[in-house]
Amino acid sequence: MQTIYYRTEHFIRHQGNLVDLAAYRQKLSAVSGGDLAPVLAEPVPDSEPEVQGPQLYLLPKPAPITPRRRSARRQRRLRRAAVMLDLCASIAVVALTAGALAAFLGLLG
């Protein structure tokens, strides 16, 4: 048996192993505007609008990361690390060669 963890946008707290399904249905219908949504006795009067700020827009949710995209990202990261290690090794070889040449010329002169 495998436990699968996932995020949910509609989290319900429960105590013990009991969940109040009536409260869940009422919250769900209130969110979706269903028949069980609470009805106000009087309409809420609009307060005088204050200074209008910038309007906010909902952005679409980002696409979930698929295994293919995840492996492509991992490959790019590994390739970048390999190039950096290669660059460091090349610089080390040049530095050692210059040091050896300087030591050799120092013995001759």
C-alpha cells in the first residue's frame, strides 16, 4: 500500500476520524453558489467607493511539472555543472603549466 500526498485548495479540518459532511456540503455550495448557499435577508448596501486602486486579475495556474520536463531540467542542470567542472579543470591545467614553466625557467636562469 502506498500513501499519496497532494495539495488541495479546499481543506477541511476534522477532529479525530469524523468529518461533518453537512458543513462540507454547505461550504462547497457556498463557494460554488449552489442551492445550499446562505441567502442574505437584506441586500448589503454598497459603501461609497473610495479611491480606486489598480484592478487585480487572476492569472491562470502554472502547468504542472511533468516527468519529461523535470528530467529535461535535470539534464540541463547536470550539463551546466559538467561545463563548469571542465572549465575549472582547464584553468587548473593552464595554471600548473605556467607554474611549472616558471619554475623551470627559474632553474635555468
